[in-house]
Amino acid sequence: MSNLVHKEASLLEVKNLETAFSIDGAYYNAVDKVSFSIKPGQIVGVVGESGCGKSVLSLSIMQLLPKGNGEIRSGEITFEGVQLNQLSDTEMNRIRGRDISMIFQEPMTSLNPVFTIGYQLQEVLFNHMKISKGDARQKSIALLKSVGISRPEKLVDEYPHQLSGGMRQRVMIAMAIACQPKLLIADEPTTALDVTVQAQILELLKTIQEVNDMSIILITHDLGVIAEMCDEVLVMYAGRIIERSDAESLFYKPMHPYTELLLGAIPKMDEEAGMLSSIEGMVPSLKNMPETGCRFALRCPKVKPECSAVTPLLEEVEEGHSVSCILYETSMPRKGVKP
Amino acid sequence: MLKYTIRRILGMIPMLFLISIVVFSLAKLMPGDSLSGEIDPANTDPQYIAEMRDKLGYNDPVHEQYLRWISNFMQGDFGKSTRYKIPASEIIAERMPNTIFLGLMSLLITYVFAFLMGSYAGRKPYTLGDNFISAFNYIGLALPSFIAGVFAIYIFAFNLGWFPSNGSVDISLEQGTLSYWISRFHHVLLPAIVLGALSTASYTQFLRNDIIENTRKDYVRTARAKGTPEHKIYRSHIMRNSIIPVVTFLGIDIGLLVSGAIITETIFTYPGIGQLFLSSVTQRDYPVLMAITMLLSFLTLFGNLIADILYGIVDPRIRLD
Ligand SMILES: Nc1ncnc2c1ncn2[C@@H]1O[C@H](COP(=O)(O)OP(=O)(O)O)[C@@H](O)[C@H]1O
Ligand SMILES: [Mg+2]
């Protein structure tokens, strides 16, 4: 499959994206020169500890950054040939929910508490298609059924507080797929759920992806999920992509020391301490990012003296497998080329 | 909902009994009694006073006096006003429509203005318009109603002559005619604005802050992700959440309708229950005073009930049962 997919044009292409937040008058990049692309029907995983910029990346694509302090400073986000970061809010509203949808980490707060499930489902239909009230209701019932909800006729008239977290996330998924989008961004869709429910939701996403043939950006900090679901993986650290690979070779042959540590952390998954906390230290906050060099240098077990001086490039080491670490010759900045 | 309402109303009965005991005791503890308010004690035969007191039952045991009062009260006999020599119920019934009219006008003005200003300021915070509204509100919050009332009379009634300074209607007009009703509106407007100023200011700020807070909620982000236009997000998603607290204030306001009007009615010499209450205090008209106090207590309890019912209606998370 991957060979065929690679020949097609990209559905989404992100190029040199820099998204920054203004803190006390200065801008700090939460996403730093990120480039990647997604082909139709592909599931791309984005993995990294919390605070690495995964959510900011997805909100940048959706053009949903918090107004006032978040801003795309440079770069291009191209979806089906249209540059999203040049669109007005009105133009973007025609794409959001119809061509690109998003589901969020917090199913408990992502639905409006005072509207019925049916109302919130139908809202996305009314936003994007000409449909009568009766048809919209029938369609929302069908959608709820398609995400595995067993009594959809009753549920459309219920309110979010009457549902469990897993049910709410199913409703969110139903909303996201209502207009059969080409791209679904799922930002840690299962993090807030019980383990058994997690598996069901992932299974559901996978089924929907196959039926609708849509692309998914699946954000997670759980490499186990990546292994099960994804064609390609982006490993993010402190706002940058530090390794990119197809899922299989990432697991067989992780290249970046950070990825190795993430993989090493998998067996400790059920420990109470949390999944990725076994790597010592923390992701630096935006204001404390090292200006030059590798951002992981401070925590890296394989650190070399040059690491904090030389900013590594993200370059292909093997076919389909790139890494940004000066342990690899390819990542050394070439002379005369500014990193 | 109906069951809940009935249960709550039944629950009010013991409360009202307790209140009636307090009201009765307070009336007993106050200096003087209705009789000394009615006659001139210095110029009356002491023997006659003693006889009258005995006849009026003032020398009976306290619990008998209370039982007599409360059983009459429950039959709608609030006693005779010592000042007007007619049943207290008649006086109250005569004043009541004025106070209700004033209260409703004031509520209407409060909610219309608070809603308009609050939703504008909440949608465009930190703009010139918002700052203007805030400044306006701080004046409303800082000025006590008796000062605001005096200023309003001085400026709008005496200097500009836009509004009358007292009364509830031009008495030369025939009741029920169109000009009679226009005159009533004309008389009620200024006191209604003054009476509602404080709530208008506080509800405006409350609504503004609540809208700003709701703007940052996750469900707003979800609505944006669905492609819902910004104006619709404000109009339906945010507004529907932000009116919940403000609507429940309405119940409390109904409860405070009469007691809130005491000062305003007195300043504007507007012939309503509030003014009657204050003048009854100075005249020691205890039957009227006790009846109004009971009425105020009942209204407060009733207002709380309305607030809870409204809460149950506007917020689906609240279940009344
Ligand atoms: N609204 C915001 N204002 C300022 N900083 C923010 C904001 N949102 C996120 N950040 C910062 O951006 C960085 C990346 O955050 P995020 O994308 O939420 O991480 P992740 O989703 O990978 O856990 C963090 O350092 C976070 O503190
Ligand atoms: Mg996140």
C-alpha cells in the first residue's frame, strides 16, 4: 500500500511552520520550523511528551489558535492546493468541519452542556449542507449508530452530562465525520479515557478511516497506539520534529536517542507514574528553550560537547527514515548553509 | 417540576410560621402600641386608656394574643390600620398595584439594559465601548440609591423638567384613559431607573465577565472546529450559557421587589408599599407594619422558589426533584 500512496499528491503539506505565543511582549516558538505532509488515506502519528507542541501544531492547521496571543509567524499550510494560513475566518469556516475535522483530548468539556447531543450534531450538518430539520435528525441518528452508540434515537435528545466520557468521545467522533472530511485531526483522543474504552475508540477510528478513506493525524504520547494504528510517525520534541519514519522501521530501528528512550518507556506503561515520565527531566518551557543546538541535549544520555552548539538538520538516513541528531553524519549542517 | 413546586410551597409553611412569631415578637417589643399611636396619651383619661387596653386584649397572655392575631391573619383579616381606621388589607391592596408596576418597569429596564450592554461588552472586551460601559457601571455601583434618587429629581425633574418629581399619576386625569396610562408611565420611569440602577450595573458586569470566561471554554473551540461562524457562536453557544446565572437573579429580584422599593418610593413620594412601610414605622401603625413584613417574607421565599425553578428550566444539568 505504501508504495502506491507515495506516488499520490499530498493532501496536506506543512512547510517550515513556526507558531509562536507572545509572552510579556516577546514571541516564543511553540512549533519551530516543522515540515511534513500527509497523503490521502494515510494515518500519520505524532508522538512526544506533553508540552512538545503537538496540540499547537494541530490548532495551527485548523487555524484555531487562541486569539490574541497565538500566531503563525511563518511557513505554509497547504490543504488540497489551498494555503490555509492565508484564508479569512469565513473561508476557513467552510473548510473546518467539512474537509478537516478535529477531535480533542477532553471529551468531558468539549461539548456544550446546555444543548442536546442532537442539536450539536445537527449544527455541523447545517453549517455545511442544505438539509431539512427532519433529515438532519435522521442523519444524526444514523451517525450516532455508525460510531457504535446502541440507542441513538434516545441519545439525540439527551444532554452531554448524561453520557460517560467514552460516549461523549464517540459523539465527538460522530460530529467530526458527519460531513465525511478528508482529514481528521485527533488530538490525544483517548488520553482521558479508561484503558478498555481507549481500545474501543481507536478501533472505531480505524474502522471509520477504512470505510471513509480519510487521512488521520493521530496525536498521542503513547507509542503503543502508534504501533497499532499508524503508517507514518513524526516524533516531536520541544516544538521540532526530530525523527520521521514509517511506523515499522521506527520500532525496529529507532535512531534518535529521544525515540529510543520513548520506546524504552513503553513497558512501564501501566505504572502509576505515567507513560513517558521515565525519561529524566522535563520538556523546557517556551521561555527556556536553548537558542542553539539540539533542544534535547540537556537530557540526552548520548550527549556530545558539540550538541549544544550545532543545530542538527532533519535529514533522511535511510529511505523513508529521517532523523535530526548529529550522531548521524547527515544531520551535520553543511558549510555555508545556515542551520 | 410540578411536584417539586408543590413540595417547596408546602415547605414554606413552617418557615412562614417561624417568621410570624418573630414579626409578632418584634411588634410587641417595640416601644408603645397601636393604641398610643391612635390617641394622645398625655391628654386622655388614664382610666379610659386602661379600659381600652383591656378591651383590645393587650393584657391577655402573649400566646393568646399571638394566636388571635395569626388566626385572623390567615383569614385575611390583618387588623385595622390605627392611622387610617380602615382594614390594613385594604390599604395594602390599594398601594400594591403601584409597587408592582414600579417593580416590573424597573426589572424590565434592568434586564434590557444589562443584556444589551453586557453582551456588547463581553463580545468586545477592552475596547472603547467596553470601557465606556464599565465607567457607566462603576457610577451605578458606587452611588447609593438615595443619593442617585435625589440627584435624578434635582436634574431631571427640577432643572430639566422632563419628569414629575412625585406621585404615581396626575390625579386630574380620569382613570383608564390613554392619557392616564401615559401619565403613570411618565411618573414611574425615573424611580424605576433609579431603583434598577444598581442591579443594571452589576448584571452588566456579571454578564460581560461570564461571556469572556465562556469564550475560552472547550466547547467554543469545538463549535469553531465545526465551522460555526463567530457571530453564531456568541449568539447561541456562549449566550445560552451566560444567561443562566442572570436569569436566576430574576427570581431573587422578584423577592426583593417590595423591600427594594422602600427607599426609592419614599424619595419620590411614590404611593406604594415601600413608602407605606416607612410611614407606618414612624406612625407606629403596627397592623399595617406586621402585614407588610409578612408579605415581604413571603415574597422573599417565593422569589427563591422562582429562582430555583428558573434554574431548572434554563440549565439542563439541574434536575428539580
Ligand atoms: N495559549 C498558550 N499560551 C502560551 N503558551 C502556550 C499556549 N498553549 C500552549 N502553550 C505552550 O506551547 C507549548 C506546547 O504546548 P502543547 O502544544 O499544548 O503541547 P502538547 O500538546 O504536545 O502537550 C508548551 O510549552 C505550552 O506551554
Ligand atoms: Mg496536547
